[in-house]
Amino acid sequence: MRRSRLLPAGMLAVAVATAVLVSGCGSGDDWSRPHAKPTAAGTLGPGFLDAAAPPAPESTITPRPGSWDEGRPPEGYRVVLLTAGDDPQTKTLVNAVTKWAEEEHVSLKTVTATRPDQFIARIGQAIELGPDLVISAGNDLVDPLALVTANHLDQQFLVVGAELAEPTANVTAADWTGASFRGEGLGMSSTYDAATFTPERAGRAVRAGVAAVLNGLTGFVIWLD
């Protein structure tokens, strides 16, 4: 397995200072204090998962619409939004994460990669910040995440609007018909449709994905209608 090419500690601190934009910290938390492991503020509703037939690792589950509504994050939940790309689809996903964070009083920081040679380093920076969750937005990050995430099993990741071909247990995806990118080797399937990246669908993907992570349902693809 290839190892992630992370920056040395000194260089990493400088890079974090210059590359991370604080989008909003609803709790006023600067992340310097100890932080208890977060749990969902509510419980998942009926139909999110069939408890009698638990899914196999890396499988796809299709929760009933709205069954994730009460699985909200606690106030001050620490999230890094990791993003690359300025296409309309990525912008829609970024806006959805930002809006969700504001509504749920999530402590959000954003790490942006603007060039391919930054992708691995920016993922390392996101991890170094020590968030409860890293949310990835942008197809350009799928392949770099596949290289890095298996080496950081204690860090939870949520990929919205795309998925990793072979995710480890710490990588969850929230996807739908029309959002089918799984990496350059697999490319876009015939069902890929940029028009499906609507604010409403992206918002549902973020909420359903986070609810799954908070309830320990990780390593799956959360499929939305």
C-alpha cells in the first residue's frame, strides 16, 4: 500500500496557517481544548437501517427519507470541510456543508486544495487539525483519499457526492443516482448527471451521512433517492 506523503511537522504547521480558512465556529471553539468523543443529539428513525439484516462492510444502504432527521450533531461538533475544484457541483456541495454547519452550530474549518500537487498534503492538514469528522467535497479528492484514509483509521471521513471504490471502515459516502464518480480508474458511469447536484439533495446527503457516522454506521455508502 502506498504511504501518504505528509509534510514534516514544522512545514505542516506553516501550511495549516496559510491554507486553512475558518468558515465558522458556532461554539467559539478554537479546538485547543480537550474534546469528548461526540454522540448524536438524537436517534435515527425507523427505516434508516434494517437491524435484522445488518449490511456487509463496504455495502450500500438506502435509508428511508427523513429517517436521519433526528441524528443531528451535538453543538460544537468539530468538522473540517476538505474541498478541491471550482465546478458547479463542488460549489453546491461546499455550500451545503457550510449551511448545515451554520444551522447545527457546528465548529467548521475549511481546507482547500487548488492544485493536484496539494491534494495529499491538504488531506494531511485536515487530519492534523484533529476534527471529529472530515467531510470531502469534490471529485478531485477521491483518488488521493483512497491513498491516505487507510493509514488513518482513527479519523472519520465522509465523502459527499462521490465515493471511494474500496473504502475502509473509517470512510463513509453519501451518494445518489447521478453522482457516481469513484476515481479516475473507474471514471464517470453512464448515470453521472451534473444536474442532480442540487442544494436540496446535497443538503440531504450531508445530514444523512453525518447521522450515520455519529451512530457508528461507517464504511458504507448511504444511497439517497
